[in-house]
Amino acid sequence: MECMECHKRPATLHITQVVNGQKVEQHVCETCAQQKGYTSNHEDSYSLHDLITSLFGADQLGIQQAHRMSKEREIICDQCQMSFHEFRKIGRFGCAKCYENFKSMLDPIFRRIHSGSLEHQGKIPKRQGGNLHIAKELETYRSKLHQLIEDEAFEEAAVIRDKIKDIEKRKEGD
């Protein structure tokens, strides 16, 4: 695919943005991308986006982002000496101990990856995973039941208890 800016070199950067509900795609070469501020040769340099947001009153957001980045650089794994900033850049832990050291910073990343949840739900084939679906459903209802009992919501807990009994009867019938 050819660069949409210079029409000379092949496009190596493909940007897709949704603006006012419309999808806008840009395909640019590395040189034009650097000129337009989409990429940078320097790790800590500011992009065109950073400049514009700071000009239009979003400088507080820039300060918060800079503070977050400095905080990320401060957290370093005891075992492999990888910083959290390096982890975010690479996308992989340096060792098994990294998970423990960066645990407090991982929740927002997991929420983004797992569509708002902190747990990986996975997918189970419907034809082959019939029993797995039932077991997962029972597990969900049981945890909900325990929570309702702790909250002393006994009427709702009775409804969940009945659902659990129905599922167990269906499971035994199979």
C-alpha cells in the first residue's frame, strides 16, 4: 500500500480513528509519520497529539500522564531489574517475580484486556463443553449465593439456592 502523504514510499504505519462515529483510516510511510508526529525516534519526546492537548486546556492530563510515567519508572523488579515502564513498552514480564512486583499497577491493564473484568473468562465450545458450561454456571451461582448470605439478603439468596438445585437436578438427569 502506498503512503497517502508523499505517494512515493510504501505505507508502514496504518492508523484507524473513529471521529464523530465515522471510521477514518490513514496509511503513511515512516518518514511522513515522523514528520506528522505519529512516531518519534526519542523515547521521551512529545508527539503532535501531546502538543495540541496541552494547548487546548488538557495540560492537567499531560501532567498526570508524566507523573504516572515517572512512577512507572520507579517500580523495578527485585529479581530481573525490569522497570514497569519497560514492561509496558515490551508487553512481557522479565521473570516470574515481575507479576508480584507490578501487581498494584496491573488491574487497569487487565480490565482493558478482558473488557472490564479482572478475570480471564475464556471461551468454551457449546457442543463439546456442555458440562463445563453447567459447572461454570454453578460456580457463579454459588459465589453469588455466599455473597448474598454475607449481605443478609436472604430472599434473593433463596432464589439463587433454588436455581442451584434445579441445575444440579438437570445435571444428575443427564
